[in-house]
Amino acid sequence: MEQKRGRSQLLPLFLTFLKIGAFTFGGGYAMIPLIQRETVEGRKWISDEDVLEIIAIAESTPGPIAINSATFVGSRVAGVAGAACATLGVILPSFVIILIVAGLLDAFQHLRAVQYAFFGIRAGVLALILKAFWNMYKKCPKGAVSYGIAAGAFLLAAVLKVNVLIVILCCALAGLVSSLIRAGRAKK
Amino acid sequence: MICLDLFWTFFKIGLFTFGGGYAMLPLIQAEVAAHGWLSTETLLNFVAVSESTPGPFAVNIATYIGSRLAGIPGAACATLGVALPSFIIILIVARCYERFRSSKVVSGVMTGLKPAVIGLIGSAILTMGAAVLFPGGVTAAVFSTLSFWVSVGIFALTAVLAFKKVHPIALICLSAALGVAAGYLLL
């Protein structure tokens, strides 16, 4: 089937990603099935292989997956203008909803019941973060280099209180050097 | 001025966090604490709000902090800042995907970044855990307070349920209900 391209797709791009932004909770990989349904089966803008490509790219580029995939699909369909429309679409629902929620929180947070609720919620959120930590650990490659970098990052951040940005840069450099050394050994 | 600071801080957050979602938490927590924009308690409250509203965590938290500090213009600056790095990088990568995918530099950097996120989240869990369980600092007296044991109980129960794959929104509702019940009945 002919894939639709060009400026006529700007409004559909905006509206489709508006819908994706409005109906995915929690963000991240939770968005992928909806993106697949809307952009592959619905609009036929991209193929299933493109979706796999998006996941691979999103994993190795910075930033939220929602924005990565909106920019990618938008630019495929209608260049920079398409990327801008799709990205604006995926952001807008969060933006508006959070502005409203921020107002509600300010209005109600002094209530005793709300404070008790958040007292419970903070303990629950700690459990959710622990679960996310476990999920990421399971997906991370195992091996001496990986464990060494994870332990190093933990020590730098938790014990020595080094700036998180510097820790990230050091780990990126350590990963790069270790994989270049491994590649050099494999050649010999 | 505050708008420029919001834009630049969230630009850095957008540029240096890989994987999205909770992977962003350590950097957001560090930056927000360094600026004194939100307490760790408020940040944890907001994680629950973000889980229960649509959209990516990064955009939600950028909008929230921006709007609290400088209204709608602040929200717009912070959100633009967090989105812009991805936008520019994906536009570039979409054009030279094959070269990007086979690049030894990209895959090398990723072998460092994946475990880095694990270590950083581990460190963030310690900071946040201390804020939840020891809001007034670690002292012997804390262990004899009822609120400490209620927090531990809610944490243990939700952790078990989270590992049994109960939906996050259900867990947030449950912990809120337990917090309200414990607050009125025990505290």
C-alpha cells in the first residue's frame, strides 16, 4: 500500500500524536503498542520494521521515548515540519493536564486527608522505583565491565556525592574505552 | 531569568538521560535539589501524579516544576528545554540511521550508560528512601514512632505487590488509601 507523505499529513500527524499523548499512562515503552496501532495499522505512515527501528534508536539516544518516536515518525512523513507537528501533539496533552493538576494540588494539599494520602503514596512510589530498578537490572548486560561501571556510578553518586552529570559522562567514557579495547583484542 | 534557568536545566536533563521514565529520576532529583526547586517528598508525590496522568514523565515533571516557579511561561520553557535535545538528535539520526546503528562509538557509549543508570537509580533510592522513612533525619527515636512503621509496612506491601505485577495506578490508589486510614486511625 502507498505510504502517505508530505505537507497534507501535518494536521493528521498532530492529531494522531495528540491522541497517543492523551491515552498513554506512565510513558516510556507503554506507548509503543499505541504508536504501532495508530501509525502502522491506522495511518500506514511507517512499517512494523520502522517501529523496531524506533525502539532501537530510542534506546540509544537521550530523551523520553514518546518524543523520540514522535519526532522520528513526523520527520519520515513530512520532514522537519512533520517532526514539529507530531512532537507538539504528543506533548500538548501532558502539558495541559499537568497545568490543571498543579492548580488542584496547590488548592487541596493543605487538607489533612490529602497529606495522609501522600504520606502513604510516598512509600508506595518508593516500591515502584525499586521495581523499575529491578527491571532495568534484568535488562542490563551482565559481565565484569557492567558490574564495575554500575558499582562505580553508585559509589561516585551515593558516597562521594559527585555531580550526576559528571558520573554519566565518566561512565560513557569508561564504556567506550572498554569496548574499544575489547574490539582491539578481537582483531589480534 | 528564571525561565532561562528552567530551559537550560531541563535541556541538560533531556540531553543526558537515556531510556526515559525512571531512568531520568536521578538527574532530575539531583538538579531539582541543587536548585532548591522541590523537596524530595514533593518530587515523590509528583512521581505518583505523573504515573496517574497521561504522557511521559519528563514532560510532566518539566511542566509541573516550570508552572510552580514561573506560571505558564515557566512551564513552556521547561517543557521546551526537555524536549529539544531529543528532537534535534532524532532529526539527525533519522537521516543517517545505518551509520548510527553500526557506529562503534554509539554502542561503546551505551555499554557504559546502561549500567550507569542502574548505579545512579540505586543511589537515588537511598536518598529517597531516607526522605520517606526518616523525614527528620536518622535517630534512634525514629524507630519508636508509629509513622515510621506505617511507612515501612506500606512500602513492604506495595513492593511485594509490584513484583507480582500489580498495575502501578492500583498500587498508588492502595497506598493512598492505607495512608489515609493509618493517618486517621493511628497517627
